[in-house]
Amino acid sequence: MVIVAFDGVQLLDVTGPVEVFTTANHYGADYDVRVVSLAGDAVATSSGLVISADGAPGTLPRRLGTLLVPGRRDWRSAVADTDLIGLVTDLSTRAKRVASVCAGAFVLAEAGILDGRRAATHWELASQLAAAYPRVRVDGHPVFVRDGHVATSAGITAGIDLSLSLVEEDWGADVARDVARQLVVFMARPGGQAQFSARLAPREPRHPAVRRVMDRVTADPAGCHTLATLADTGGVSVRHLERLFRAEVGMTPGRYVESVRVEAAQALLADGAGTVEEVARQAGFGSSESLRRVFQHTLGVSPTVYRARFRSTLGDRTR
């Protein structure tokens, strides 16, 4: 199990998987976990904490089980490091399987490892990965994705989820479950990573009609936003508005309205005291059943579970 470390790497991208695999060894697994850097030297992580490496790549055996590439928030610096890309390219040809955590997907993509493959990364970086590497089939929703012998995960702590799945594949569900219990994490995290994003992040429009429509919807998510009323606001026909939204926002007007209402409901559930029925009305869904259906489809969790997961942990202690 080889993990490549480099300057600026996200600390938890490295230590999360290391903890999973080494903990698995206490429950019957037999991982030889090695952290390597380009020269075998210590590296400064994203938090400023310096971590040591077990050695340089030359100390590794010829055949490898798993190559895991963590990420760096400034992914452009990582992919511009030709020595790093060369190392990952070489090690990937020697590994039975290849994995990445968070922005590590950019390194795999630069090395050509993700060409034609489905891949995940941090929800905030998914559009950037898709734009920079059009041959990669980016999916911004799952916590992790497997495509053949290549696995990619979403942001930071999702590397733990991915690592647990690899432990289960190697040593069975019982071992993975024991590790999850020991680390006090989900064996399989409920819902996708969309539940963690602040918004669904449509693209910024250039056309004034689209901007007017978006401003109207965001100012009053619960308002009457039929296609006809939105077209009137934009001063264009319904058909033209739909074409403009697809071209400039990347979604239909109806999907945009729904995304704004989802975000409004998320804020109300996390910060307010209203019932799910009240939140549904205030956010424009009309009924709690409609809200539940959209949340389950979009975020992978119910409104009640979302509130329990994201509400302030301070509770009444702030009073």
C-alpha cells in the first residue's frame, strides 16, 4: 500500500487512509503501508504540519498492491510538477489498483490514468476537473467511484470511506466493519456528497434575461416561478428562456428553481426551528412530502436526517 506525499498535500488525505489500513492490521489484515515522497524527504502539508516519509520510490518493491494519490487544494501546482506526474505514472503501471483522494484525481487525470473513466473528486472541484480534463467522466455526487482497477473519492474525509471499501474488498466486510467501529465512522456513509455542498453552483450567466430570472428566484424561492412567469421576467419566450438556461447555466429553469429551493430548505433546516412541513412551505415546496422526495433524490438523505446531521452542535448551551 503506497501513498505518495508531496509538499502542500492535504494532511487528512494522507493520514485518514493510513489510519484505516494500519487499524485493519489489528483485525487480521496484513497491509504494508508505506508513505513515499519524491526524494524520501519530509513534506509540509496543507496545514503546515510536516510529515516524514518512509523513503524514496527506489525503496519500493517492483510490484505494488495499491497506489493511493492524495490531493492538494492548489491542484494546478500539483499537476505542473512533472516529477510528481512522472512518479505517479510509473508507479501506476506497477500497481494492481490505483486510487486517489479529493484533488488527487487531478494528478491521476494529468497522468492519463482517468481517460475514459468515471471519477469523483471534491464537489467544489468537480466542474474544474471536468473542464480541465474533458476525457474524464466526472461525477460530483458519489463519495467514491470505482471504475475497473481505478478508484477515486470525494473530498478529504471521503478518503476514509474509500479506504474502508478497499479493506472490505481485500479482507471482507467483518474486518472493514471492525475498523469503522474502532474509528467511529460510517461503514457506508448515507447519502452522496451533494448534502455537504453549500449550493448546486450553477454557472454565472452573461445574458441579462437569465440574470433577471435568477435574481427573482433567489430573492423569493417560495414565489410563483412557472416557466411562463419566469419568461415574462426575462422578457423572452418560454422556449428561448429554456435554451438560454441550458447554454448559460447548465440546467433548465425548473431545475434551477428547484436547486434554489433546496438551498433555502437546507439553510432553514440547519438554522431554524420550524417543522419540516413549515420549512417545505417557506422554501417553496408546498408540502413536506414534496420536500422529502426532492431531498432524497438530490441529496440522498431525508430533511430530518439532514437537520440532525448539520444542525449546530451547540444547541441550548448557547443560551
